[in-house]
Amino acid sequence: MVAELAEVIANDSVNAEYRHLVVGCSEEAANGVAGQFFQLLCPQPAGEQPFLRRPMSLYGTNLAKRQVEFLYKVTGAGTRGLNTLQSGDRLDIMGPLGAGFALDGGWRNIVAVGRGAGLATLAPLAQIARRNGTGVTAVFSARRPELVVSVDLFRGHGAEVIVVTDSESTSGPSNVERILRRLISEGRCDAFFTCGSSRLVRVQQRLAREFGLPGQVAMEQQMACGLGLCFCCVRDFNVQGEIVQRRVCWDGPVFDLMEALP
Amino acid sequence: MSTPTAVDLSVTVGGLRLRNPVMPASGTFAEGLDRVMDFNRLGAIVTKTITRELRTGNPLPRVVERPGSLINAIGIPSKGVAHFIEETLPYYAPYNTPLVVSISAPTAEGFAGLAAELSLPGVAAIEANISCPNIEEDGKAFAMRAETTEKVTRQLRDATKLPLWVKLTPNTGDMPEVARAAEAAGADAVVVANTILSMAIDLKTFKPCLGNIMGGLSGPAIKPIILRHVFQCARAIRIPVIGCGGIATSDDAVEYMLAGASAVQVGTATFVQPAAMTTIIEGLAAFCMHRDIARVAELSGGVVIEEADEPDLAWLNPPT
């Protein structure tokens, strides 16, 4: 695996905050799985010089067309650089990197819980779950309804999507817990998959412990190399009662739900 | 006209014969890079710094970027000597590339003990990272002063028969003096240099950008500064100088060798382009072929300073 110059196919707004980037790439890159990420060498926006690559989780892949997709919000020098890309431009991408989500064939129904940019990370799960014949219920949290992404994508793959928002006062942990308890009691939660909210991770950990359910969480951390070399993206994990440091880029970014310290 | 295969890239550095002059800087290399390159193409492998004790490293954030540069304060997380001997050493055993083990300790005695313990089959050389704080000298790095450099290097020399490389810090007033002390105490080579002590502040929060407040600057921005240090140190000592500071391209490597380096270390560039080292090796061969240079070692110290135009360098090396 080495970095490659991918061709920008599309780079469009999906709502007031998020943009959708599609690039043509190698077969190896297009083989990325849900939860894995790429290191993007972002173009320099006017007046700024992003130096490091930017980690970006995979939003979608198309192996037949040899494409990978990313969903990003313009927040800093790197994403302002991505914002300048137009179709036909070249973008230096490196990946797929890290350990992604893994679906157990024995799980009939899974629940995906995400918030904010975490919804982009969970998105490719819908496709895999459908291929495996696994039922998906998604609980998506955002500040406002119009900022929720991935809903059509999940519904397109046959998933039920429950949207909770701050503006409608439905996104609090207690309401999400009520929703999750209902899904568990209806036999629709054999495992949790989550990304994007520490509060929601804690809710799921409580329920996972109470009902003996497995779970996986995609974690974020500032990265430099993305290859496990520099040890800048470490986090603490609880491994059987002992606190150990792991590299998010190398040992993750997907970790066992119960080992995460959100 | 030479062909690419006719270029001899091999160099001799501090007691070791290397197939080419390119190796990683300590702390920027790990097993993960085997996904990107064949380790048998490198001149040498340099491990992350090993300490006797387990170290978790510094509080986060550990890195912040600035134009053309990176400031890091990772804090040498180390799993200790036993883990190195049981896990890391066997991992690199199948490769026929010299393994240089970087070590650090808070005292001169600690350095010596570690060097003795790590003088094992499979270890080709010891690189002593004496840019770290010395607890016997109020936290000042050993390599900030000639006397402490000489003391720790002498103890290291007595502790190991392996080639001994000493990694110096640019955070000192007189690097040539420190380099001379390392040479006098028996070092086989010096690595010039480590990162430059620096700082960044977040304008939203008014807090330092790094959990450790200060960190080490690396990357292309520091290349002209470290190049100057290499030039000065190479003139001051007879043992080889290994250049390390902001090298990202083969042109950078050539510049360092012309300034007096016998070999180069590549660090931060690998974080941006993981294949940087092999790209530089290919570029060095191409450069030599293009310029009809048969051996890359001929570049070392090849900077042309014409007598008629010789600048007055006395102010760089004031008589002591």
C-alpha cells in the first residue's frame, strides 16, 4: 500500500455543513471497509499551508467503478483545501488504513448509533449489512434535522432510521436510551455499532453490560502519520480492568465498545 | 556514461558499511512501514528510542503543525528493554539491514547500563539520544554541554564494543564543541541533529498547542539551520556526521552530503509521504548518474567554497 494520486470525480455540497467527495482510485483503495480511513494530502487553500495529511473515514466504496467516497465538513486548513477540489483534479490519498468494523454472521439485527461526522463513518456499514442479510436500525443524532447525513443511504439499503436532534430535544442520552431499550426488547439489537458521541457511547456501554451485548466503536484522535509510527494518536483503553494506551490509527480506529474510555 | 546500476550508493559510517546512506530518524519508523517498503532497501534501520523503564509518553495533544514543519512532544513512550528484546529484535532479525538501536536514560550510568544490555547479536550499532533531559544536571540535555556529552559518551564507550553513534541537539550554543567532546570520548559518529525546541499557542483558547507546552520542531522548515550545523560539525571533527533535519527529497540529501554528512536520516517526511526514504534512495542514484558521480560517498563534504570568495566564517567559530 502506497499513496496514490486519485482523480476527483465529484466534490459537492450535501447540506449546509457537509460536502461529498468522490475520487477514482486503485483496486486496493476501493477495497476499503466500513470504519477504515484514508490519509488525504489536502491541497493548500489560499493563505494556508496544511502540512500533515488529514485522516478521513471512508464514507463509501464502489469496487466495480474503483471509487472511494468521503463526507467532510469544512472546519480547518485541510478541509478548506479539500473544498477547492474540482472534478478532474488530482488528490494524493493513502489507504485504506486501520482496522474497520467487523460483522459477525451470527448477528441477525444490529443497531448503528451515530452523531455528527460519526454518521459518515457508519455509512458503509449499511451496504455490508444488507449484503450479509443483517437487519439495521440506525439512531442518528444531530443538532438540527437538516444536518443529518446518511439517512437516504441507510434507508436505500433497507435500514430503519430514527433521527434525534438537539433542536427537537430528542437527542439527550435518556431519550436515546429509551429508544435503544425498545430495540433490545424487540430483538432488534444483537450488537451496537457507534461513532461520534462520547455520551452515546456511555449509554451503549451501560446497555451492553446489562444485556450482555457486543459492540464496536470507531474512535477519533488527532493523527500525524496514520501508520502507527509516531504515537501521537494514543488513547487510554480499559482492557480487563487495566488501563492500556493504544494507537487509534494502528490498533483502531474501531475498538471493542467495552474497552473504550469515551 | 554511467548506468544506474553503476552508481555505488554504499557508504561507511561510524564502523558500519551501509548499502546506501539513507535511514530513518529515530521515532519515525515502525513495523507499519513494511506495508509501504521493503526494509532491505534501506541503508539502516533506526529504532524508536528505548528506555529501561516503561514510559507512557506526554499528555495530548502531542503534535501541532506549522507551515513546512511539525512540532512534537511525544515523550518517548517505551515498553522497556524486555519488550524490545523479546518482540522488536526478533521482528527485525529476518532483514539483512543493520539495526541501529536508539537508547535514552536520565543518567550517564543509565545510558551505559542500557548500552551494555542491548549489545546483543542482531544489533549493529547503538545510537545514544543524548538530547534528552539529564536529571543530574537540572534537566538540561546532556548534549547541551561539551562536559556532560564527554562524560556520558565515555561511559557509553566503556560499556559497549558496538559502533557508537551519539545524537546531538541543536539546542546549544556551540555544536562543534559538543561534537568534538563526543569524538574525544570515543564516539564512532555523531547524528546532527535532533529537533529544535519550540512552541505554538492556540489563539482560540490562549493555551499552548501541545500538552507538554514545548516541543521539538522538525520538517523542511528546519533544514537550512541543521544543514549549517552539519557543515560546522563536519569541519570540527574527523568521525562521520549523519545529517538529520528536514530531509524530504533526494536533493535535500545531496545538500546534506555536500555540507559534510556521510549519511542521512529521514524523519518527518515519512509522516507525509511514507515511501519518502525509498524515493530518496532512487533519487540519489539518479542524481549521481546524471552528474557522472560513480560513488555517492564522493558527495560528502563536496561543498565548493572558492578561496577568492571565501566568506569570513570566523564569527561562526569564535576562537576559544
